[in-house]
Amino acid sequence: MKYGYLIYLFICLSLFAGCDIINPEEQEAAYISIQQVNLSTDLDIQGSNSSNIKDAWIYIDDNLIGAFPLPCKIPSLKTGNHKISIGAGIQVNGSSMLRTPYIFYRFYQQENVNLEAGYVTELNPVVTYFDSITFGFKANFDDLSGNKLTSTAVSDTTVELTTDASKVFEGTGSCLTRLLRDSGLVEFQMIDPVTLPKGGRNIFLELDYKTTHDLVIGLRSYYTGASTKEEILLSLRANSNWNKVYINLTKAVSTQVNAANYRIYFSAYKQAGSVPLEILLDNLKIVY
């Protein structure tokens, strides 16, 4: 009897070993592929569609799947028709440690995306600015009738517009500052100060840049009675290729609660013997 029971138990275990209870069949994933996230703008109202979107923040049926560096191909165990939402992720102040969907870009959404197990669904998301935001300052440097930046009294050189195709980021012109002497200081700022909202209202400065030397970007706050306060926002490392940065102005503006208006300023220092100094800027925007 004892041996019969053992034989019966052995047969049962052998049968169960081939069942899905022991080795359940794994569900095959569907895949979502995104090469890049693009920005579309109304050029006259919102300026250039230049962007630097690093990540895709992906939601399926309003549930966050994750944030993925672009380009990406991600698996999904959800199949069938689903709503896909994608946020355009940026690096705030150019820092890889500060990654977030850009608050001024509307999420891309697509209804009834068919996710099929074993297949790749490629999406080509395009985002836009929210209609409600304000562009407090814009400069694309394509209008050669004037410049919206000017050198300051301490600068050892001036700022100009260039139409040299090798120095233009896009369009017909860019802003150029260069220092011909072996050493010295470059400093320039917005010609006209701007009034900006306080109280923690989100404010960002966007710009495209290329620079041979580290470039300091700061904020000047102007008070009634001619007093001024300065704050360095960040320093951009020398970059031989055009790059775009999104700079958070919120705290710097809101802490100056009694300031009447503000200017963005730029400065760089050339040490003797270093490479010729040249700074190129394009598509400056202050948005809130």
C-alpha cells in the first residue's frame, strides 16, 4: 500500500510538471517605439519650434508607465486599444538630474492605439505650447533692423547680428559676440527690461547657444529708486555645437518681490592665451 501511494504521487507530480501551474505561459508584450518628440509652433506668436526634448513621459490610459530617454522602445503588457499620452521631457537648467515634462508643452495624446502582442507600434508625437501662456520676451535675430541685446559699460566688446550662414542656427540671423583681444570681459543684456509675474508663477528662459567659453547667465532685478540686484542663474559650459537650454526663472523672480522689472544678462571671461572668444545666441524666449 505504501509503495502504491508513492507511485501515485510520482505520477501526479510528473503530470503537474508539464502543466501551466508549474510553468505558466508568459504573456508576450507589445512594444511602443518613439524616435523623437517634436514641437510645433505658430511662428508669429510663439517663435521658433526649436526644442531639446530628451525624454518621453509615457502614460497608458492615464497611468504613468515611466520616463524614457529618446529614442526608446518600451514593452507593454497591455494589448488592444488604449489611450496613449506622451509628455515632452526636458532637463531643467541643462541638468541631467532635473528631468521633467516641460510645463509649457501640451501633452501629446492619441486615442485607440492598437497595441498588439509581439508587434512594435511606432508613434510620432508632436507637442505644442499651451494657448494660455505668455511670451514676455522673444528674439529670433532674423530682423536685421535692430537687436534686442546690447553690450554693457563693463564689456570689452560689442554685440551684433550676423547673417553668416556658418554662424546662424536657423532663419537668416543669429546674435554674435566676439572678443578680438587676447583677454577681457564680455557682458551684454536685454536692451529693454521686462515686467514678470511673481508669487511663484512658473517662468522659463529658453535659448539656443554655441560658445567657445563658459557663459554665465544671470538676472538683474530693478527697483524704484535706481537700486539693482543681480543673481547668477547658471553657467553654461563651452560647447562647439548648437545646444538648447531651458532655464527656470521662477525662484529668482519671485524672491525679488518688490522689483519693478528685470533684465537677463550674459557674461564670459577670456583668459590670456585661450582660444578666440565667440558667443552665438538664437531664439531667446521668456515664457510664463
